[in-house]
Amino acid sequence: MASVPRSSRGQPAFGLKSGLRFLYGVLGAASPEVIRWSKIALHYKLTDLPDSWLLYLIVTTVFVVVGGFFSTLWEDNNRIKCFYFGLTFPLFVSAMLASGPNFPTSSINRSVAHHHLTKRG
């Protein structure tokens, strides 16, 4: 019995081509914006529109394209998973940016900072 060629992730190599993975990832990454714009169209308020259209289009395009690449690099042959990878990438990045970095602080750092602040006054 002949063995089936496998990709680096152990899945059959004859699944989705990388272009289709990218397309499904782009569709997933763009879907939150489609939903957002349909809500704006149904319940129009001037405050819902972006202030800078150019910046908005650049950021949206970057998120959509990188979501497609993320889906392609995952090397999964399931269309729904590729769509989901593209969908979750912008949400993942937004959540990371919202939380911000956590820098460790110790009592030594705080006491040194307190000493420098009180010494100036």
C-alpha cells in the first residue's frame, strides 16, 4: 500500500493550496469589518465613521493581509479553520495591544524611584 504524501504538520499534502488558504484567511480577517459596516449602514451615526480614512484603510488592509498570511502559514487544509485563523488574528492582536506590556517591578525599584523623587523636592 502506497503512503500518502504529508505536509510538515502531518496532514495530506494534496489539501488546500496556499492561495486558497490565504483567501479564506483574508475573508475571515475582513468579516468583522463587513459586520461593522453593515451595522453602520443600518444605524447610521456620524460618530461611527473613522476620523482618518487613509489611516483606517491602511490599518484594515494590513490586518486583513496579515490575517491571510497567518492562515496560510498554519498549513491547515480545512476551509473553516483557515477562515477562523484569519478571523482571530486581528482580534488576537487587538487584545494584545489593549492589555499593554507588563513590566516587573520590585520593591528595590520603587524605593530607588521614591528616593530620587523626594531628593529633588
